[in-house]
Amino acid sequence: MDRNIEQAVSSGKKKKLLLYLLIGIVLLVAGIFGLRRIFNTTLYASEITTSVVDRGNIENTINASGEVLPEFEEVISSPIAASIQKVLLDGGSKIQAGQSILTLDKSAAQMDFEKLKFQLESKKNDIRKIKLDLDKSFYDIKSNNDIKQLRINSLKASVDNTKRLLKAGGGTREDVEQAELNLKVAQLEKQQLENEINSKQQSMRLQMREVELAANIQQNDLDVLQRKLQQADITASRNGVVTWVNKNIGAAVQPGEVLARIADLSSFKVKGTISDQNVSLLKNGMTAIIRIGENQVRGKVVNIYPAIQNATVSFDIKPDSSHHKLFRPNLKADVFLVTDEHQQVLRVSNGPAFLGTPSQSIFVLKDGVAIKKNVQIGLSNFDFVELKDQVKEGDVVITSDMHSFKNSNQITIKK
């Protein structure tokens, strides 16, 4: 029994020793491969990209995004509360100036128009009635004034007669005083009548003025509604293409609600957006490069919107060629804003090797050997990077990612 236990213990120890030995071998092989990978200083030419140093102009740019839009777009909105009755053109259809796009049911607005016409005519009748009353009051004052004047004249003659009779001894002082009193009463009655009629005339004039103002307001409302009814015939004011139309037949629309958009596709602009962190670099008149695929179109920033939305600032670019054949509505484009420019400097094509720092290490290839050099970086953009020193025109620079060889000073390049 003791001998069997010793054999089992001995066998277990051998197995553990073999396991440790196997793990050690695996770690050794992995270490060898790791060290070979770290200190490998050999590359094949097919694994790298290169660029030849040349001399030329370079522009420093900041990245933005853009969208191609028609330079002129007409937005047609409903002038009245109505419902869509019929759609005559679909989005994408070409349209001529004066051509109908859709029709609206204008019956409700037409009823309001007729109601306003009736109310306006009623106000005009009120004005005519007040004018007739004024004419009558003028006639009354003239007639009553003439009657009062005749009576006053008669009373004046009576006063004179009583005075003559008093002198001749045929009358009394009481008769003279009575005649004079009657004359004063008649004169006061005439003055009272004139004051009453003048007051009534002023009141009627104010009333007529009030009615005339109300009539003028209603006339303006009627004219506005008439123009809106005319505008409710939804037509194009210029030649172009229908980019969008509300096709919900029977749907109710309110005044100001958009019904259609018409674009003039003979010229375009680009609406750009940029991070608000770069807003201090954005200026009116600065050069912008619009990249569509492999093609570039240059332009100028012409308008900067003051509002900041979602941490971005919007601006408009007017392309030098606003009718470029590549432009399409709502086409997305890359935009590069030029902030600086250097002329006739040493430059290479941009690539993953360049980190955007003022100085860095690069590898210059010569006779199958890539030698590390620490260079000063100038301006850079999507296409080129300016190299200020350590290289000359005609040198070949590796532009692919060389981060794995940051500890190597020299690399052999095999074909």
C-alpha cells in the first residue's frame, strides 16, 4: 500500500513538471515572435504608400460639411383657410411661369367675401342716410332762420312804431318796453335754434366720420380678401422645377401653410455647417473649396447665420460656377474653408503618417532604405502637407501609418 501511494505522488509531480515545461515553451515562442515583430526593421514596398516632395502652393483649411441647394427657391403658401381640391403637378415636374400647381376649395373664403361686401354696402347706405339728414338739417336751419329773421324784422318795426306813438302821445312807455322785450325774446329764440342745429350737425358729422372709417376698414378687408382669393389660384411665378408639393387631397390648410416649393435649377448655392469651436475663423468673403467625389469647385462665403444650433454654425457659399454640371438639389458635399495660404513651398501628399502636430518624425526613402527624420510641419489640408526642413524637392516620403516603427531609425524596404 505504501509503495502504490509513492508511485501516485511521483506520477502527479511528473505531470505538473511537464505542464510547466509546456507553458514555458509556449511563452518563449510567443516572446520570440513578439520581439521579432517589435524590432522588425524590414518592410515590403507593397505595404507602404509614398509621395514625392515637390514645390507648389498649399492652403490651410478647416473641414466643414455642405449641402447643395438651388440658389433661388420659391415657397408657395396658402393665403386662405381652405382644403386641397386637386393636385396638378408632382414633385420633379418642370413648370412654366403662370402654370397651375394645385387648386384649393375657396368656397368658405368666397362666402366671407360676399358677407363683407354686404356689410360694406350697408355701411355705405348708412353714410348716404346721414348725409340726407345733414342736408335736411341745413335746409331746416335756413328755413327757421329766415322765419325767425322775418319775425325779428317785424318786431323791430313794432318797436319803432311804439316809440313814435309815445312821442306823439298816442302810446305809453309800457307799450315800448313790451315791444322791445318781444324783440329780445325772438332774437334769443333764433340764437338758441342756431346753436341746437349746429350741435346736431356736428354730432351727425362725427357719426358720419365714424361710419366712413368703419366702411374704409371693411373696404380694406374686402380688398385684402379679394387679393387672397386671387392668390389662391396656386401658380408659379417663374420657370423652374417643382421640388415638393402637398398631395394630401381634401386636407385642410391654414393661412401661411406651405403648399409647394419651386426651384430654379439653373444656379445653385451650398449651405455649409461648421462646429461652433471654429466660428472665430469663419469670415465673409473667405475662399471655400467644395469637393464632390474627386471634383472640386471653388467659391466664396457670402452669408454667415448668427444663430448657433446643435453646436454648429451655418453659412452660405456662392460657387464660382453656380451652374456646375455636378450640382444637384440636396447633394451632400465636403467643404474646406481656406484660412491661410503659402506659395511655392515643399509639400507632399497628405496621409496617415501625418499626425497634425507642429513637428514629427517621418521616413524618407532612398535606395531601398527608409531613414527617420524629424521635420517641422507647416500648413496642411486634405491633399497636401507642407514640410519646412530636412527634405528637398524630389525626396520620397512614406505617407502610410508608421506608428509601429516609432522606435526604429532605419527600415529596409524590399521590393
